[in-house]
Amino acid sequence: MRFVKPIWGCSVRVMSHQEKTPQTLAQKLIAKAAGRDSVEVGEIVNCGVDLAMFHDSSGPRRLKPMLEELGASVWDKSRIVLVMDHYVPERGDDAKKIVRIARDWAREQDLPNVYDSQGICHVVLPQKGHLSPGMFCVGGDSHSPTGGAFGAYMFGIGSTEMLGVVVTGEIWVQVPRTIRMLWDGRLQAGVCAKDMMLLMAAQFGMNGGAYQAIEYAGATVTSLGMAERMTLSNMSAELGAQVGLIAPDETTRRWLSQLEKPVDLPPLAQQIWQTDANATTEDHHFDATKLSPMVAAPHSPANGFPVDEFTHEPIQVAYVGACTGAKLEDMQAAASVLRGKVIAPGVELMVAPASLRDLSLAKADGTFATLAQAGAQFLPSSCGACAGYGNAIKGDVNVIATTARNFKGRMGDPASKVFLASPFTVAASALRGYVTDPREVLS
Amino acid sequence: MSADARTVTGAVWRVGANIDTDALAPGHAMSKGLEVVAQHCLEAIRPDFSSGVRQGDYLVSGPAFGIGSSREQAASALVALGVSAVIAPSFSGLYFRNAFNVGLLLVTCSRAEELVDADQLTLHLAPASGVTLTSARLGELPCAPIPDFLIHRVLVGGLLNELKQRKSRENHG
């Protein structure tokens, strides 16, 4: 056994190898992008980028001046996706300016893939058919590991590093070891992927992923739909992993084939993009049947406990929003709790659908009406209050949210206390006016 | 913009573990320019930091410095405030990449938490020999090695300058 230190200072243990070693899914994806047969954990390799995504906040307002200063142009416009989601709808002069820069730059550059006020980038990107298994992608946002749900190696980078990608089409990575989160058994009704993530964040901490590759696997994960898988991959950021991968399967293939612009999976993709049976991984086992709804207390996503530890904690604001927790399936989960009921007096329930597609599907299947009749107010499909951008939450209030982060001041006011939970738990808490186990309401 | 060696002496500003990017670059300041973000840097944790820190000083923290968002203003705010390096037992990997890209040196040091406010530190950084960190009180401290290409990147002031150099070499080569 040899020890490899990742250069950011978290220890990694690696089995010693000879010749070509069995490869994890992460290694296979990196090897493909680096033009290699295989790669070894710990080595630093240069990868070709299949797709680079950025938004109004991290993208044009930062990239345009740097590109001009450098006198350089975009390496391949067809591989770039721009999503306006952080400062839309524009509130105030600063927001107007930022969004105007993004729109003007998109026009000047004649970018082919621009989604303006269509929803949150991590949800819009796959819904518009830009992701498929085997891709190597970067995003100008920390929740970019969401793409891992589709078997793509996708991670977040800052704007200057994005400049490097946009100019060269390449980026370096230190090949990570793979931490496998193996879940078995059936989740109880009212318990979902968000609860799985809050449990893992509580156990491993916010840097427990040590910027390695996490792979979610096991019968529980295989039985999840794509929206729930996206929640797992999305919150890999809260585990401090570089990526959160899920091996593509029939569920992935079917989801991609049913898009407005269907993505056809090559026939062999499901066999190729798997971790080899004898590859070296660090495995952790979880029993889904024992999982209770989880709530993360202020001010860390890793501060999670079973919901019954919070009994009767009062709630003034309930928020179903963000890339993490406002997809169609998340809204459906909230609606299943609230059907035929009305939220408690003094509680504000806000729903910001993750994309316009999810909003229109929620309207078509009655989810929207159920939530509206229960007393929900609908907000624009953008990042909004999750990060204190639009509709920031003011004052010394308790908020329960389906979002991914509850750092102090994150939703706009350092005095507010944000509790993180699943859409089931957020809806049940809105119904009663205090933190509530959704299983009590559903049964 | 040469990649010459650098030696800086400064005082320690000590913070705890798990310093997140919302603390370094608060969301409410993100629509403003870097100067404003820098003024609000760490306001929720050390309100005395942004007004009191001096050119060359060091930010020293517990493990998992820089967790959270990809916003690189969380690193460039420290460059703007004149911080010469962040010293911690471990960093968020995403923050680690961003810092070197904007020219901020991060030093992984297992003994970082032994340092206290106002300790005097001297750091020597050179392309060939890497990082040497000496505390006036504790003597030389162990530092994890940093790959040469990242030392070079921080010495030229970040990735943008590196790309400029590469471009000018191509134009003249």
C-alpha cells in the first residue's frame, strides 16, 4: 500500500498497482477525456472538455473582460452553455447590469446554447439534452456535480479557471480515489434522496469527500428516478467531493430518450460506464429502511439529525426552491403532504420551481393547483432566495428549506436561521407551523 | 511578470475550522465589485479583519478552509486585502483550485492550528524549492509540497497572467 496526498491536504490511501489496474467509473471518465486507456489515482492529467456551462453571475460578467484583456476567443461555442438564473428576474441596478452583460455577450458571440430565465442551470442543462454518460464537463457553479447523475464527470470551477477552459478547451485534474456510498433497502414513504444526503453530510462532514469522486450505488440508488439521483449528485458539493457519480442504466436511458430533444445512448454505454468489479474503492454501507427524515440545523448542511430531534421548533418561512429541491418530483412530494390541506397561519410557503419545464409539468398534473390551494406563493424559476439573490429572506425568522446550504446569512440575513430538509418535511412543517415528521402527516 | 522567488513576513489572523465561501464573499455583496466584497470579507466571523489586515499578513485557519461555493471572489478578496497566504491543515478542493488561479497561495500545514493571533510568520516561496514557512515563536513548520505548475502560477499572479505570457510567447515564437 502506498499513500498519496491530494495536493489540497486530505489524506488518501491507495493500493499499490502493477500495469493497468481495474478502473473506477471516475477513472474511466477521466481516462477518456485525457485520451488514455487508463489513469492512476493521484496522477495529474490534462483533460479535454466536452461541455462548459456557466451562468450570469460566474460567466460573462467575469469572462468577457478577461477574454478582452487576453485578446483571446472562445475555443468552441458549440460546447458552451450559458444560463441566466442567478440575477433574474432583475431587481435593482446591479442585477440589471449583470444580466445585460450576459445577454449582450451572448448576442455578440452568437452563442448557440443560451437559456435566459428558463430555470436553474443544473436542472436546465440535462432537461435541454446537453448531458449524456461518458462526457467530461465543467460548470461555473459549485453544484455542477449534479451532472454526475447522468454518468458525466462534471465539477464546479471558478471564473478564472473557466477562462482557461474557454480559451484552451482543457483543464487539469488530480485523478481521485472513489468513495462508494452503497445504499440497500427500500426508503420509507416520506423519506427521500435529500434525507440520504443530509445523513451522509452529517456522517462525513462538509469536507469529508476530500475532493475525491463519490459514487452512489446499491439497490436503493438504482431504484431512484433521475430527479432523486440529481439530488444526490447535486449535494456531493456539500460532502466536499469533486464529483458525485451514478452509473447510467435503463432509468438514465429512458429519461434521456423522453426529452424534448431526445438523447440517444449508444448501446454499449451502460456496460462501459461502470466501476470495474475489482477496482479499488472505499465502500460505505447504508440501510435505507432505517433512514428517518433528516433536518440540518443552522448553520451547516453537515449539522443534520433525525427530524424528531427538532420537534416543535417553530417555522415562519417554508421554502421549496433551488437546484437541489424544486424539481417537478420535489414539488410533487410537497403536494403529496399538502393535498386537500391548508398551511398553518403565520407561515409563508414559497415555491420557486427549478425550471419552466418543471413548472409547466406541475401545472399539467395538478401539483401546482394543490400547492396553491394549500397557500403556497409561487416565485420565479431562478436561484432566488437560496443564495440571497432575489426574494432574500429578511429578519430573525426560522426558515425550513429544500435548498442545499444554510450557512449564516446565506438566504440574505445573518439573523435568520435556516433548517435544511426534504420537500416532504418542508411541506409538513409548513402545515403545522413547526418542524414536523412528514410520516405523521402522510399516514 | 517573472516567476521570481518571494519572501514575505506578516502577522497571523486566526480563524476557526470550516470557513465557508459565504463568510469570505457574502452573497449580498456579490453583485458589487471586488473592493466591496473585500470590505465584507469574514464580517460574520471576524468583523475586525477587513479593516485591520495589513499587506503581507497571513490568514490561518482550522481544517476545511473554503468550503461551499465556486465563487472565486472568496479567494480574490483576500488577494485584494493583501493577504500573502492562507495556512490551514486542509482546504476545500474547489477553493484550492480557485486560489492558485487568482494568485493566492494556500499552504497545507498540519501544525497550522498551533498558531495564534499576531504570531509573526515568514514564508519563502521559490519555483525550485517550494514553500518554507517559519514562525518566530514555533520555528520552521512542515508544509505539504505544492506542484511546480501551481507555484509558478501563484508567482506570476494567477492563471490570467500565465495565459497572457503563453500568448505572448506564441506571438513572438
